[in-house]
Amino acid sequence: MSLLCHAAEFVLMLRWGWFQQGRFLGRVLDEWTYDSQEFIHTRLPRLLVIALIAFILSRLLRLATSRMIHVSEKSGAGLVRRAEVRTMAGVIRATGLAIIAVIALLQALDSMGFNLAPLLASAGVAGIAIGLAAQNIVKDMFNGMLFLLEDQFNVGDTVRLAGLTGTVESMTLRKTMVRDGDGTLYIIPNSQITTVANLSADFSVATVNVSVDFSAHPDEVTKLLKQIAMDVRNSAEFKSVILQDPQVLGVDAVKGSQVIFPVVFKTIATQQYGPMREFQRRVRLALEEHHMLPGDPYRVFKPSGESAPSESVPSESALSESVSSGQKPEEKNPAPAHDPTTLKPPDSNPFTGE
């Protein structure tokens, strides 16, 4: 109580001394008192509202990013995907908090009467300069954010990016690192990725083109290929890899003496190579077992019904003369049967005769 009394006495002494009403310091004190009243009456509530709004927005941002991490963990995603989501959530949280803080600071300065026009003009010029100098980096960052948010591909996926195919080893907001089959590591800026081909998504479809010689009956070849494909499908090694029964599409093309039969396999993503190799191995053995030749676009096929070139037959008078003279007619061995699949192509052009 005594402290308050001493303070009141000090204020009265100041008021009736140098700070007397009408004097210079007295007028300064009166203006400070008026400004304080105006600040408390008008500007302080605005500052409190700005602070409250900034606090609410920051809490909502933190809640949204925490929800992102919780959903990724609850969905049973892998460790790599959860790490990517946590990284993305941290970037969004930090960026959002920085934006909220800058806007709140500008609003607070404006409420306190500061002229923001020079500051905003300087910031605009600096922003344009930075944007022109680092526009590729900004584009990389935005593309990286979209890749993570939309889950277009993850670490470990086999992808085709910017014309390069390989396995994703790491990805950040600025770049993606892809290693191809021979070990080459490609570093691709995210701004250069316009189309994403994810070869590890859901399933893979592989087509094996089996080439058989024209002399083989197409129905028998189709039946044989179906049997081989189903044997591979039901084998213990590939039963869990192949998702559905293979399809033999029939005759797809005829090129020279070869007939092409496409066979389609639908497998687990990136697991199509094993069934393809096993199927081609069995096709090789089956063709040999059924005496079928593989197709050859440069082999000339001659139908079996076409007669072979006629040999010169001796006349009856020549035979009688040879008998009367005691000479035996020459016995010629019959011409060997022509294999229609081993004839050489003609040396001359059938169209020009050259």
C-alpha cells in the first residue's frame, strides 16, 4: 500500500514539475497518454485478432500434417512411403508456418501505422529477381511435391522417366535418382519429368512372338502353344506369378516363310521375365519334338503339290538300238524328293528379270 502511495506522489510531483500542463514535456506526456488510449481502444484489439487468427491457422496446419502421417501409418504403407510422407508433411508445415508468420507480421505492422508500400515494392522486385534466377529450382520443388502427394512412383519402383528406364533409388523435392540395368545412375531434375511410366504398378503384360515355319499347320501350332502356356501357368514355380491364363492370339503375321503366333502373359508387376524364358525354352523343345521348323523370313516355301522339274526320258527307238547293240540303257537313280523348306531363293529378280 505504501508503494502505491509513493508512486502516486511521484506522478503528482512530475505533473506539477517539468511535466506541468502547458509545458513542453507536459504536452508530450499528454500526447503519449492520448496515443496509448487510442492504441488500447482501436489497434490492440486488431493485433489480438491477427494473433488469434495466426494461431488458429498454425494449429490447423499442424493438425492436417499430423493427419497425413497418421493416415500413411494406418494404411500399412512401407517404410519408404511413410518416410516420404513424413518428409512431405514437414515441408508443408514449415512452408505454411513461414507464410502465416509473414502475413501476420505485415498485418501487425499495418495496424500499428507503418507504411508498407516501400517494403512491399522492394520485396516484389527481389521476388521477381529470385524467381527469374531460380525458376527451374522452384519448378523442381513443385513437381516433387506433386509426385509425393499423388504417389505417382516410390523408391524401388521400375519407371520410365524423361526417356530413361530403371529403378528409383531415391527421390527428393528437387531430383529423382534412377539406376538402369547396367548400373548407370541417372539424376533427373523433377522439372524435366513430364510423363511418368510406372512399370511396377499393379501388374505387367508380356507378349512372346513365336515364329514357326509356313509348312506347319496353324491349328496344330495354336493347340501346341496353348498346351505349353498352360503347363507354364500351372507349374509350381510360376503358379503364383502368373495372374490369369495365357492367351494365344492366333496367326498375327506372315513374313516370308515364317508365321508369327503372339502369346500374352499377365503377371505380377516386373515378374514377367521368368515365365517368358521358361515358355520359350519349352517351345524350342516342343518344336523339335513335333518336327516343326522355326520361322525364317528369308526361306522360300514351295508347296508340296507342285511337281518337280521333269527329267528327259529316252525314246523307244533309242531303247531298241541300245538293246540290239547289246548295250544296256543307263539306269538313272530317281531324283530325291525336294524339301520345300530348303530351296534357295532365286538369283534373279522376278519383277525385272535381272
